[in-house]
Amino acid sequence: MKRLIFAFFLHFLTFSGAFAQDLSRWGDIEAFLIEALSPGEEIAAYAWLPDNPDPDLANEAIGVVYPVLVGAAGNTGIAAGHFYRFKDEMELNSLVTNLFGYDPRDARFFADRIEITTNVLGPNDPRCCPSKVQVWRLPRADFAAVQVP
């Protein structure tokens, strides 16, 4: 049963919208995110949400990784960060705290905040299959995610 849940979970992450991104012009973004957010850990999935899809025009981004929790039957953690262009490279500006959910997407960048959307567990969802859409507000003052009602 644990293997079935893990396989379904990986299928959900692998075929989510976050992985439909064309990141070919960004270089090895997966390795970049692992080094910045989860050094030395194996990850199950990742997402890169820049303010512009063109690497030459992007000034900031939200990066998310899902580190595998060894010995936890296929469960993952979540680590996220705000990245900002410094000279010609993106650098980690701040960790994002209190963010939950899978399939991060729809990043919207405002002067005082960033908003992103994830899927979280709804009231009757099995653990493997979050279906509730949740918008998160990341205030630029501290990047501590807050649920938008």
C-alpha cells in the first residue's frame, strides 16, 4: 500500500503544471535550487516561478523544492526561496516560510508582495491527492507565506 501511495504521489508531482515549464534556457535550475534550498538532499520535484519566462529579462523568482524524507514512506518536505537578480545571476534573497502544498504555479509579483497558488489537502482528500486550490501571499517584508482566504 505504501508503494502504491508513493507511486501515485510521484505521478501527481511529475505530471503537475509546475513541470510543464520550459526551463531549457535557464541552465541546470534543478541543481541550482537543490544547492540553494536543500543542499545534499534528494528531491522528488521542484518548481521555478520567475517574474518573466525569459532568463535575460527576469529580475526575481520563487523557487520550490520537495526534499524526500528518508524513511517516511514517500513523503516529502518543502523548501522555498525568493531569488533576486544580482548583476547577471539569480541569488537567494530570502527563504520563504510557512508555505505548503504541491504544484506551485501562477506567481504574481507586486510591489509589496508575491502571490502563488498551490494545491493543498481538502477536507475529504486522501493524503496522496490534494485537490483544494490555495493562494498564498508572500509579503516582501519577511516572505512568511499567509493563506489568502
